[in-house]
Amino acid sequence: MPNLDRVREALRAAMTAWAVTEVRGDQARVTLAPEPDVLAVHLERVDPEWSLTWACESVSPPVVRACLSLLGATREGLASGHTLQDAKLRALADAARFFGVALPAEAQWVEYDPEEGPNTADLVAEAESVAAPAVHPALRPTDPPRDPQMEKARRHIEDLLDQIRAAGKGGEAARVIMNGYGETLEESRALYKELQAILRG
């Protein structure tokens, strides 16, 4: 069995995302999860052959399976979430748990805005305490700042997904967004057009 200490360190270092498990009015329950882009940077150093695959088990409610393979070991995580993206993050956290990464035991309630999403500003300290101390933002100078246009595009896609689910066409939409909402604004717009075609069709 390979030494997984470096794997666990990489997984802990990527614990910077918050996944929504449920929403009740203006409150949302969130859990700590690895941020896939940050995780990719760290895992590349540990095992250039690492892989991560996703499978959508259910669109409504959103349930996703994550399969993470590192240093010859494969772990699967299965989780639900408020959206498919939330389910992906939680499934990845579940897989990390099977690699031996301790996660906070309970989800936390935070303020929630349908436009802005969950307000996790007060929870940043907790994320930093879980993450490995060796990781510092200065080590990732090439990371672009959050693009407000990309955030807005994501919200538009999520709103459209809600309409598609309400129309009973969630399965078709799930196949379109299994790899995320696009890395660039152009990709997000192309995904949005595909989803619009599903809703109209």
C-alpha cells in the first residue's frame, strides 16, 4: 500500500470550498469540501497520473458519485446537494474522507441569498484550520482572481437548470453539465445555449 500522507496533505490543502446541502428560506446548510481546481494543482505534484471522474446518479434530487484515483488507490464518494455542483463537491469530500482526511462533523447554517449564494465569509477561518498550513495563496500566483462575470454566468445556468428540472428534462441537462459550467465565459455561454435548447425542445 502506498504512503498516502502526501495525498491526505494535498486533499486537506484543497479544502477551501463550501457545498450547500439544503436551503430553507434565507438560510443554507453548508459543508466544507475540496475545491477541484485547487485540488488539481496539489495532486499533480503528488501523482501526475491521478484521475477524478464523476457520475450523476440522480438529477432531482441531485446525487453525484466521485471516483478519485491516486498512487494506485481508488476511493469513491457519493453525496447529494442543493445543486449538481454542490453534490459534486460533497461527493469529492466523501472520497477524501475515505483517503483518511478528517472533515468537520456537522454542516453549518449560514445566510443564503438566491442571487449571491451562501454567505460563508465567517467560515473562512474554519476552512483555513482544516487546510494544511504548508499551503499559502502566495504559492499559486497564477490563479486568476474570481471573475464576477463567471459568477453571474454560473447563477444564470443554475436558474436555467431549475427551470429544466421543473419541466422534467433534468436527465438531458445533467449530461451537458457533468464537467462543470465551463472554464471560460465563452464556454459558459455555449453551455447556456445548449441548456436553452433542451428547455425549448
